[in-house]
Amino acid sequence: MTDASASYLKAVTVAAHGFDHGAALPELGAQLFDVRIHGTQVAEVVVTPDSIEDALARQRNRAVIFEVDEQLVLLGGQVDRLVLHHDLTAQLIDRVFKKHFANPSLTADDAAVLEAPKGKMAMTTDGFIVSPAFFPGGNIGKLSICGTVNDLACMGAKPLYLTCAFVIEEGFPMEKLEEIAAAMEKTAKEAGVHIVSGDTKVAGKGQVDGIFITTTGMGEIEEGVTVGGELAKPGDAIIVTGDIGRHGCTILLEREDFGIDADVTSDCAPLWKTVKAVMDTTHNLHVIRDATRGGVGTVLYEIAGQSSVGIRLNAEAVPVRPEVKGVCGMLGLEPLYLACEGRLVIMAPKEEAEGIVETLKKCPYSEDAAIIGEVIAEEPGRVIMETEIGTQALLPQPGGELLPRIC
């Protein structure tokens, strides 16, 4: 055996964490190698004398997914050819995703075939790269379902179908992937939505930070409901469905950049049933918006611009939990600009407002719903705050993203 062939075999052994790779090269002739995981043959590697040294310097241009020590591992390096005997990606899909996402509409084919809504439909796509992927109150899996379901709900659409695509970093623990998939299953069931199709890719170490998820959702718009950011009208009441800023505050504390110890939990929640309850109370709604990146303050500025109206906000009426208020006070942050993942901003005629709030207070994620202001004809495109001491001040315009990768 040459030094080059010995080095190559060692490299393969290291790449696959020491599992059996068949006999060593006894001669310089072409040799067929088995690659085995737990005794199961999963591939063959064909090596010839001319290709051994080249293979050592060659970039990893083919990859096979292996499950080794409960982690996703890439075995890279095309020698002369790499012949797969088992599709281990399919095994991963069966073991994790199919197990948790099973429903009559889930397909193993190239595309799902679905029953179309009878009326108008809404579609939305979201990418999720939250860091860290696990946080008090949820994880990236739960967040990916909530974010897409809530976007549909904000257009008055009942969520029907979701697709999801995963990009997973080599070495990502299988038990964590299982936890994410289980959270997605539970949240989708609560929201009444079916995951019908998806895609899975494993990227090399360092090419992805743990796991990224992209979801696309389709929903059926309820008849008689028309909402949008351009439909706010002077005289509308502004309602927020609960205390604000908790998700952004949770992510900030989990990153431990500031050394602050506070008991804060993300408000991450699926809100279709909340929206349905409001629509069952009245169809006389103008705007429904989820206050995710940039928080309630950014949403208010967006709507003021879209509808060419002003916003008058009662600072004292905005619900903020004491622990969030305390963190914001220490860091000089404005809770209105911290992200939420389970809160809506609703604008509706003033005469509907009390009934909407009464309905919201009976729903599980909106017990702290409150009327926090009104839409005005004056000051178009601006948000005016009435402070707790009775003065008025312009809410500063939202700047750059306060906290990246919060969703």
C-alpha cells in the first residue's frame, strides 16, 4: 500500500467517524470499498491508483448524509465514483419529518395535489433564522409555523396548507431536530393547518448556523372580510391584542450579551383562532397586522404611511409587562420597537372597538388586549405619543433593525 492510499483510507475513516470501510488496499489495482454504518452497507467507493493522490487534494464535491452518534454528518470526496445503496435523506425524512407531519395531504411525490379554496386565497412565504434556535416559550420550529399562520390570519385567511424547507448544518444533533419537528407538529395541529410538502438539505459545517427553515402557507379568505394596511381611516380605534415586546426581549436576554437575569418568555403563538373570533364578532375591520420585526411602533408607522393618516397613541394604555419594562429601562430601549410573535395590531371603527376587546379577552393569547390609540386625519405618516404626564411627543421614526435574527 502506498502512503497516498493509506492517507486516503485514513481520511475516509475519519470522515465517517471510524465505521467499517472494508479491506485496505492490498495492491495498486482498482479496489472497491464498502462504506458501512452500523453494519449496513450504504455506499461503495471505487479507487484506482491514478486517482488516489488527486482525491486527497480534491474539494468535497459530492456528499452523503450519515447518521453517526445521533448527529448529521457529511462524508465528502468523490474518488472515481460513489455509489449509494441507501437514500439516507429518505431515512431522515421518514424518521423525523414524516413521523411528525403525517396527514392525508402530505405527499412523497414531487408536488402536493390539493383541494383549492372556493373563494379568494392568500399566500405567504417566510424564512426563519432565529438565533438562538431554542428560547423560553418556543423554538425555531414553533416560530416557523406561527409566523406563517399569523401572516395568513392577518389577511382574514383561514390557514389550510403549509410547505417547509430545512437547511441543516452538518453536526446538528438529531434530538434537537426531533424537538423542532415535534413543536411544528403541535403548533400546526393547534392552528388547524396541514404540512403538505417540503425539502431537506444538509450543508457543510459553518455554511449554516444550526438550522434554517423556510415555510410557505396558503389560506382561504373569509367571505366579507377585506383588510389591508392602506385601509385605516380617521376615527378608527387602535387595538393591540396583548402585552408587547416580549419576544424581542427574550431573544436579547438569551444571547447573554448584557448579563441581565430576568424571567421573560416569548409570546410566540398561532393566532388564527383569535382572528376568527374577532371576525365572528364583526366583519367591520380595516387593518390586522402582526407586530413582528420592529414591533408595534414600526407597524404603526407602516400603516400611517400606507393609509396617509396620522396615529395618536396613548402611552399609558400600551400594555408592557414589568420585567420587559425593567429590561428596557436598563438598556434604554423602547418596548414599542421590540418584536412580538403573538400580538396583533387591529384597526376598526371606534364603535366596534369595545366589542372586539371583549372578544379578545376571552381568547387564550389575548387576555391583556387594550385600546391604545386612534387614527387621525392630522399629521399624516406620523405617530404622536400622548405621554403619561399629558404632553405630546413624536414617536421617533424606526431606524435600522434593533435586534437581528429575532425570527
